[in-house]
Amino acid sequence: MGGHRTILTYGRHLWLKLGMGLIALSCAAYVWHEPIGGPNGGSWLGYTLGIVGAGLIGWLTWFGVRKRQHGRAGPPLQAWLSAHVHLGLALAVIATLHTGFQFGPNIHTLAWALMMGTIGSGVVGVAVYLTLPRIQTANLRGRALTDVLQEVATVDVELRRASRDVDDELNRWVQHSDGHCKVGGGLFTQLRGPNVSCANDEALTAIQVLVSDDRHRESQAVRQLLSLLSRKSRLLSQARREVQLRAWLRLWLFAHVPLTFALLVALAGHVLSVFFFW
């Protein structure tokens, strides 16, 4: 019942409603409150918003621990993730109101900036979480990456068998494809995906040129080679696209997780400076 659910609509928008409620309540209190000297983090409302914000940061950080506790009783992981998204967006407003829009070159502004950076990277993560599975399914057509790589290996066996019936020049290009094709590599190579230079594409192009200028007769064996090389090219493109998607996901984690730890350190410095040096 109720159609397709995502983390954004989980529980009939329960966490969206709670997040919007927190935002509305904080904004109303901010407009109503008129402290001497203007809004600031040292007023009673500033302290209240600060405590709420710090509590939200602690709870949101706990999600990183909770999602690794497989099989634990309690709300499903999708509910936690929905709350993580909507309360994280509410935190951006609550913490900004806590500052009273007073920014400067200090630990307080650093903590706020790291928080906004963490939330911003989280928004990117949500977009990835919602779109990546669909892209992966369309790319691999429902198969696993290991299945695609196994099919590449099978095509290589068929290429070696077919190359026995062609001359040495064509055979050398088949060997070039067999021995110089890689999937993966360094991070930058992975991020480039299907755009990397490919020995199989070079072999396919070279054999097509050789056949087109009549230096080689287009026999059944040559046509089979071209068909197999084309098939291998499509498979390699799919595999490299999958590796690329996974690499972009890891790159996002490399940004989001360190930002979270940096935020916790800056938040601790912010709290200590307020209570001991303010």
C-alpha cells in the first residue's frame, strides 16, 4: 500500500515533518526573541539552540555506528537514514540561528563551516544513494560485475581460438587486446571509467582498417574476430562504468567521513572555549 517509498518519504514523511517542525519552531523563537545587543550565541535562546544543535550532531554521527550494526533490533536502517537526512537539514538552520549570523576568524565559525560542509557532502550522498543503484542496474543490466568480467574472460578464449584462422598481423592485434586490457587501476583511472585508453578498441580499429583497405580478405574468421572484439569492447565499457561509479562513491566517503571527524573536534573546541574562556 502507499506506492514506492524512499528514504525521503519514509513513514509518510514523518521525519520531514519533524525536521520542518524544528525549523519552524526555531525560526519563530529567533524572530520573537530580542536580546540586548542583537541575536547571538550567548543569549538564552542562543544557548538553547546550541544545545539542540550539539545534540543533533552527536545523534547524526551515531548513525555511522548504527548502520554497521547489522541484525540489531529496533527501527529499520531506512528509518534511521530518513531521520539522518531530514534532521541534518534542520541542523543547518538551527545551528545558523544559534550563531546569530555573527561570523569571524575563530573556532566558532570554523565549527559552523565544517558543519555546513558535512551537511553539504551529505546532500550529495543522498543524491548518490537515490540514483546510483538505478544507474548500476541499467549499466550492468541486472548482472554482477564478476559476471561481466567472467564474460570478458570467455570472449578472450573465443578470440584466441578464432585467431588461429587468420594471418600473423591480425593475430598480433588479437594478442594486443588479450594482453593489455585492464579494468580498474589507480583512483584517477577508475574515475575516468570508459574513457580510458583501451587496447581492445585499438585492436578493433586496426583490424577494421586492415580489412577496409583490402590488404586482408574479409573471411568468416575475420568477421568473427570483429564481432568478438566489439562484444568485448561493450563488456569492458560496462565493467569500467561500474568501477567508475564505485570510485565516485568512495571519493564521496573520503570527503564526508573526515569532515565529520573534523566537525567533532571543532565542536569540542567551540564548547570548551565557550565554557572556559568566554
